[in-house]
Amino acid sequence: MLSQQKPEEKPQSLSANKQAFMDLPFKQSEYVAARNLPTLINHYSKKHNIKIIMNGTTAVGKELSKQTQEPLQKDLDNIENSEFKYAEFFLLHWHAKGKFSEDPYPIGSMYSSDFWRIYDDLLPHLKPSFLDHEGWMLKGLDHSQKEELNTVISKLECKEFIDERIANTFERQKRKIDDICLDRYQAIAEMKFIQSKLPTDKLVGYIFTNNTKYSSQHFEVFILSQSQIYKPVWWNAEDYLCISVNELPQMPVAWVKPLVIENHSAEGKLPKAQTQNKECGTLGILYLKELLRDNAKQFKEFSLSVPYYDYLGNLQYLFLPSPQVLRYSQSSVFNKVLKTSLDQTDEYIELTHKRDKYILRTLQDLLKATIKHPKASPIVIKQAEELLSKLPKFRVAWLEEFEKMEKKRVLMEGTPIAMDQKKPIHNMYLMYKTHHLHKLAEPENKEEETKPAP
């Protein structure tokens, strides 16, 4: 009997929408704004039966946001309703000549100030009664002095201009106050509140928008269980924009830091999934969608939290994400580092990517080192031993998924930039998905047209 031959796999091709996007002569990335998130969360929650929470939307989050907003609103109301409105405004925003600060509404001589053209005309009316020897407003003015200053300003020829600036400042400040959400410490408090309400087997996604309800900022995403907070995407952003292991020790993080022993890359930076500046919102949402869908199959079956000790001897956890989310990665070398560290079983391995070279530690060796670490507790040793025993079977399944993912991802690779045909652009999958998310969020954009971002 002739043996049946396995039918040849049909080569994968792009969908019509993806192909149309790839054929565009010029592609520009976009931010996903916080105002778009409710629509996107609602879409994916219904489509995949998952739960994703935007920061500041729980009872605790709303109260924390309110606590930040109320003092600022009170200060604004006090100035707006003050009998000495002009005096209060000048006392709050006046700058000495040639000086600037982080004040977004300065009355100064620098070009960044709306008042720079009339600044020199204001000086004779304020000297010497209300300015010190350095040109700043005198502090501690009593009631009569404030009244006098208010009268002086109210009689200036440029009063109409000042009224417009004050009204504009108040309006901008009101929008800014309305946009306030949660800072990173408040977000951590909200995440812990959510954890306290979760059943033992439930996983939810959480999006941190960096203290904005409407505008674009650096977004970060987390997966919460009752006992743990996971960070499935690592961004190398400024510390003040990130929630890291400094704030949440032993949080599993999807970064390659514990795997890269030597970094001989041209830029000297650790590879990460996002290489451009605008796609953090898209990348985070897609990670949550993939890892939580189908009863969190990709999270439970194709992801690992690997215990290890950092160079200071602190226990940390590396989060190895499912290969399916890596198709959205803009960095081929980031994907290769994760794949190589799992695929190889030697203690160390050399990885070369174009002109860059890395010396990597394998996951297997990382687990062995954890077991032998002098600080390792019986619980941590048991965790590492169990992971080590399941690693061979997990490796096979993960690599099979990686191969499937790579066939999809490679189709979006290597499109040249229209402005520079010699230089291939980064992988286009994530940029394409950003455009897709904007289309999904269009109804929300229309509803929010009357509420512009501050």
C-alpha cells in the first residue's frame, strides 16, 4: 500500500486589508489616545469575553482621582472668584526678566510666554512697589497691597489682552484638571484593590495611562491575578513614566535583562518589543487581548514566570510571553533573544543579529542558578525545580507556536520607507494594527470632538 503523503502547506498570504496597507507609499504611525480606550476595551471585551480595566474607573480609582482634582479646582475657583483676580493671577504666574520655569502659563519676557511682547511695558507699572530686586513678585502682600496691585493691573491699556489670557488660562487649567486620572502610585493602589476582589482563578487586564483620561501619553499594561501583578510588555521609558520592580518588587516582567550577559550591539541598548515611539497603547492592548482570550490559554499554556536573582541578590521574575503576542513585536532581535534563550540548553550562547552580537544566558541555566543561589528559599527552589522539569515539553510546544507566529509576522517585514528606499522600515504589523484600532475607535472620536485633549 502506498503511504499517504502529507498535503503541502499552502503558502500564507496577506489579507486584502493588510496588503493594501503594505502597498501604501508612505506610512505614518499614530498614538492611541486615552479617550479611545473605553471603545476599544468594550470591543475586545465583548468579542473575546475578557475583562480589561482602564485606570481610574473603579470606585477606589475615582476617589483617588477626585482627591487630586479637588485641591487644584479649589485653588482655581479661589483665583477666578477672587475680588483681586488680576493680582492673584500675576502673583501666581509672574516671572523675572529672562527667567523661565515649568509654569505652563508664565507672565514673562521669554518667547514661551504669551506676554513677551508687552512684558517691558508692564515693568514700569510694577516697579518698585510690587517687584523685588531680582524682578520677581514680592511675597506676602497684605490685603491692601493686593488691592492696590489689582487696581494697577485693571487700569492698564492692555487690560483686554490680560482678560483674554486669564480666561484662556482658566479654561486650559479646567480641561487639565478634568483630564487628571491616576499617577503610578495611585494606579498601584487601584490594582491592589482590584486584586482583593478577584476570585482565585480569574485574570484581568489593566491599562495605566500615566495620569490622563483623554490625551496621549506613555501607556503601560498589566495582568492581574489575586496573588500577582504581571507586566507582559517592558518599555524602556523614563522612570517617572513607568511602574517597575522598584515600585512592585518581584513583579514578573517581559524583559531580556536577565538573559543578556554581554551586549555588543551598535546602540548598546537592550532589545525590546517596541522600537518606535507611538505604539505603546496599541502594543499593550494587543498583548492583553491575546493573553486573556480563550480563557487565557496563551497566558496559562505558553507563558512562564521564571524566578531568578539579580546582581544585588534580589529575587525577581522574568515573564516569557506567548509567541503569539510576539508577532506584534517591532524588533526581530527581541524575538530572537527570547527564542534562543529557550531553544538552547547550554549555559551561555552567542546570538548574532546583523551587526549586533549578544552573549545570552539560557532559561535552563537561569533556573539552575536560582536553585543553587544561597538566598533561595525552599518555596523558590521548588518553583524553579518544577519549571525545570516541565521545560523540555514546554520548549517543544512554545517553539511550534513561535514558528506559526513567525510565518505571519514575516509577511509584514521589510517594506522600504518611501522617503528612503535603501533603508528597510521596522516590521509593519504593529503599525497596521494601530490604524485598525483607530478605525474601531472612530465612533468614540466623533463623540469626543467637543472635548479636546488638554
